[in-house]
Amino acid sequence: MITCFIRYALDPNKLADFEQYARTWMGLIEKYGGTHQGYFLPDQSPPAAQFSFSDIGEEGPSNIAVALFSFPTIEAYEKYRRDVTDDPECVAETRHYEETKCFTKYERTFMKPVPRN
């Protein structure tokens, strides 16, 4: 299994546009054989919890969203990347992003789970 972690820097004035973008991509990932674990947006009222490691912990930025999705193999992920570009929903959502610029940057990291043993 391969899991993709995407970290987005959001335009906080365009959260509704980003939510539309996220909903569309959750469907596209699943349509092409992946499993989407979801998009996660910053919470405007986080709990006032203490850090477990107070000497190194700090609040994160309030304009960051993340997404996690998986494919069973790298080949399945690569097939999805090839096939989705011609999908009308992908074309429309790419246009939506270009019109709204609902995020200003993103980083993509591929991850693997830690086995429980």
C-alpha cells in the first residue's frame, strides 16, 4: 500500500472553494480505485490542551489543511494519475482551482504505515 499525504496552504477567505475542491477529489480518488481517508481543515476553536512535550511543542499554523489517500500499489497510483487527467470532473475541478486559487501552495509526501508487529 502507498499513502499520499498532501499539506495545503489555504487562502482563509476561500474555504468554501477549497471544500468543494476537496469533495470532488475525494470522489475522484475512490472512482479510480483509491481509498480516501479525508481532508482535514483547521479548527477555528481548538481545545486548550497542554503539550505532552512542552519544551518542544508549539501551535501549528491556522491556514494548513491536509489530505490522506491510499492506493494498493504504486502501479495503481500511477494508473490513476494517467487516467484521471481525462476525467471531466478532474478537468472542471482544475478549472475551479485556477479560477479561485483556494490554496497557495501544496506539498506531497508518500508514506507507508508502521507495522504493529
